[in-house]
Amino acid sequence: MIPHLIVSLAALTANAVAVPSDETRRALRFDAIRGMCVQFDGRYQPLDTLARDVARRITGTSEFQNRDPVELLLGWTFDPDKWESTPLIAIRNAELRAALQLPAARLVFSYRELVAHEPLRKLIIDASRAGSAGKPDALQSKVSKINDQLVLLQDVFHGEVIRPIPHTTDPVGEWMTIAPGRAAGSPDAAARQAWDAVRVAFRASDSPRFDSACAELTAALNSLPSAYQPDGSILATEVHYNRLHPFRTAWMVMSLGALVSATAAMVRRRWFDVLSIVVLIAGFGLLTYGMSLRWTIAGRIPASNMFESLLFVSWGTGAAAILAGLFVRHRAIPLIASSMGAMALILADCLPLDSFIRPAAPVLMDTIWMSIHVPVIMVSYSVLLLAVLVAHVQVGVMAAAPSRTGVIHRMDAMHYWLVQAGSILLFAGIATGSMWAASSWGRYWGWDPKEVWSLVAFLGYMAILHVRINHEHVPGWAYGVGLLLSMTVFAIIVSRMSPVTSGKLPAMAGTFLAVGLFVLAHGEFATAFKSILAFWLIVMTYVGVNYVLGTGLHSYGFGAGAVVRYMFLIGGIDLAIVGACTIIHLVRRRSRLPTRPFALGAAGNPV
């Protein structure tokens, strides 16, 4: 990629280039070309999806300056000279701008000035060398991202991105651009002529000519010989999916449901309770519809990356709440489900996650077990997410209002029910995951970091459930079996950690303290407290293994970035709040402990 930028630098001239006017081509209607099939990034997709993807990769948003993404892509393709000096690429990190020696007061820069910027070129070369030698550091990763943006924008300017000419003999062969230099008698001559007409009409903002040229282009492309032609109805479905924004609409509806549920909890009116459930079901229905569209478009279950897994987290909270409402009648269920479902969708929508449909990695698609494992494990996370929110409320109530024993008992019962359901699903997820591993990698268990942390989380929840058992009904031999199993697990862990160094001793000591807490602490408050800690084990399994450790077979499909910093920040704040509630609870409980009465006998002596 580095030579491409050097060539671009040599091609730049010193002449001033006109900046595109703010007046956009609103008169043009792009629906006639929006559904045109192109090949990009290993899949067949409508031009609308390609435009949104390219615009977001380059500018950070699919609707730069509130323009239609198709208008942006065609403008960059047909008028590259006008866009080279337009600020498109955002560099919002102040430290990165300082390292690149860019103006501190500016956030967005043009292709022309970045390509010609010598400090950036040097850092790009260093990042390329570091990437070939091993894992790049944070600065090198950000510089490599800028380089990728520049190379992609250069390809757009050169007309190398829009590829609508199908391969004539190979069904999976690379499609071609509409090259202007081919012979007049070539099969795509009519398509090239129509493409030139589209260019002329676009640059002239001539709406009737543009519509006519797009119709001619569509007819010319459909007449070309093709080894494979995607289903037109699937392309139309994808355009509909792009326009609908189902997941953004779903989190808005779920946020409204959370507000209605909170109001219902305060006014305590039956019709408000019904309304909160109706809004929750409406948001759940929108989410389900959006996932079904994505499934239809991709031809696979939407469960191959972080964005899609967050969709399943939200879907699982809604499904669990609807099912729980059949067994546990409580106003808090719609409130909790709407809040957590909306939060998961907001994270998916607002975090810098790749929301576009991509071809799944081969290891994900060579077995049916992915379609079973991922939904089960994500629904288990969803149920346990509901449980941990109830646990937070329970901890807060027991610290601030310990006299409200009725509320505390109901919260405890609901929390324990959710932990039971979530733990069963978590075990099923681990079991199906081992089946998937055997099918893909030839072994059921390999002590991969993801496998280890999922086991640790499961054992944490098992400790919560088993400590709640009435010890009077547990036979003595069960404790002996438990001790034997604990010693076996300890021996396995020590053997896996050998040689035991001074750096591993603190980790082992912390592990023993955590085991002691999970096994010895009991009671309603302790159950809720341990559930919060156990869910952070889930967070480590779900996010930390990929973003913090970054090792193992499960590192595909995810990435690195500010997630680590946010994870530690949120975790520190949460544990600090829970720790404060714990201290308050312990102090208040100690003050309520009964003391032995001091009385005097008949002779005045203490009794």
C-alpha cells in the first residue's frame, strides 16, 4: 500500500483545486442506480451498501454532510479532482495529531494534504514494517488505519471500487470495473457507453438524463454474460434493510419502553403495565424483523462478529423477559429488559463496530454448530445480564433501605430464578461450543483463553447456586467429594501454570481469595454481590479475551482499541459503587445485631 501513496504524491500538482460547493445534487434521484449489483469485499451487494460502507470507512459516517451515500460515491468517482482537497478524513485524537505534526486546531483533513504530509508517510512506512515483524502498537495501528483510508479513497478516485461487470466463466471470480479504454466491440461496450452517460448527467445535475442513463446502464449490465448473477430480490431486500435502520429504530422503541415501564412502576396502574409490555414486544418485534432481514441477506445466521453478537444480547434480553413474564409477575421485568435491550443496541449502533455484512470466516461456516452455539451462549449472557441488573438493584436496596424486606425477598427470588436459567443456558453454550471446536479444530477442549474463562464464569455461577442449598440436607460424603474435586482442579491449574514464578503467585493468591469468597459467603446480599462479580467474569469471557488478551483461536472477528480502557473504567466504577454499598450494608447489619442483655440479680450481682 505504501507505493500507492508515493505514486499519488508524485501525481499531485501544485495548482489550486476547487472545493465542491455546498449545493448538493438534490434534484437527482438515485433509486434507479441504488440497487445495481456490484462486487466488493468478497460479496455481492447493491451499490447502496457499497456507498454506505465506503463513506463510513473514509469519513466515519455513512451520511457525510447529510448527503446521500450514493451521491458521495459517484461524486468521488466522477469528480476526483474536486474532492482531493476537501477535508474528508477525521483525526480526532489529539495525541495522534501531535505525533503526525498536524495542526492541533483541526480535526478533519483532505486526501491531498495527508498524502503530501512527510511525517505521516514516514510513520506509515514504520507501521508497515512493524506489522510484518509482529503486533503493532497503538500508534502504529492508528497510522495503518489512516493509510487504509487513503488507499481506499485513492481507489475510488481511480474508479477501481465500483465493479459491476460480472466474470463470464468463474462463478466466484473477481468482477471488473467499467474500464474506459477497451475496444469498441467488447461485450461491455454498451455498459461503458451508458456509464459515460451517467457520468455526464451526474456532473451536469440533469435529472431526466440521469434517470435515462441509469436505466440504460441497468439494461446493458443485465445483458452481459455472467457465470453467476445474484438474486435481485435479495439485493432489493438489502436496499430496504439499509433504508429502514431496524436496530436504531428498535433501541429507540426499547428506550421508550424503559421510560413507560419506569412510569408504570411509579403510578402502579394496570393499563400502564400492559402498555409497557406492549412497547417492549414492539421493540423486540422490530429487532427480530431486522435480524431476519440480515439473515436473509447474508445467507447465514447473524452471529459472526461483535456487532451481531450484541444484537443477540438485546434479542435474548427481550425473549427472556417475555418468557419470564409468564412465570414471574413483576413490574421490574419490562423495565429491566427494555433498559438492557436498548443499551446493547445503543452500544452496537454507537460504538465503532463494523455493522456491515461481511463474508464469515471459513472456520465459522464449516459446521452447523455455530448456528446452535452462538444463539445459545448469547441468550445465556442476556439472561445473566438481566440477573446482574436485578442484583445491582437488590444490593442498593439492602444498603439504602434494609427495612424493606418484602422488596428484598422478591428481588432475591427473581434474581435467583434468572441465575438458574442463565446458568443452564451457559452450560449448554459451553457444551455446544465444545462440539463446534471438535468439528472445526478436531478437539473438544484445548485450554484456549476463551474456553478457560467461560469455564471460570460457569464455576462462579455454580458456586452461587450451590452455596444457596440448605446445608442440613447435604450428606457428609458430598463435602468429601467436593474437597476431592477442588484438589483435582487445583492440581490441573498448577500443572498448566508451571513453572510457578513470582509473577504468577499473586494471581494464584487472588484466585484462592475469590474462591473462598464464592464458597463461604452466603445470604441474600452475598448472592447478589457474587452475581455481580460473576458477571464480570462473563464480560472478561465476552470482551476481555479478545480486546485485553488478544490471543487464542477466538481472536478472529474482533479487534482492539479504546474498548480496553472503557472496560476497566466501567468495571472500576461499578465495583467501587458495589463496594460502597457493601460497606454500608455491613455497618448497618452490625449495628442491628442483638447484644446480650445486662441484668442484675436479687443481690445486685450481674446475671
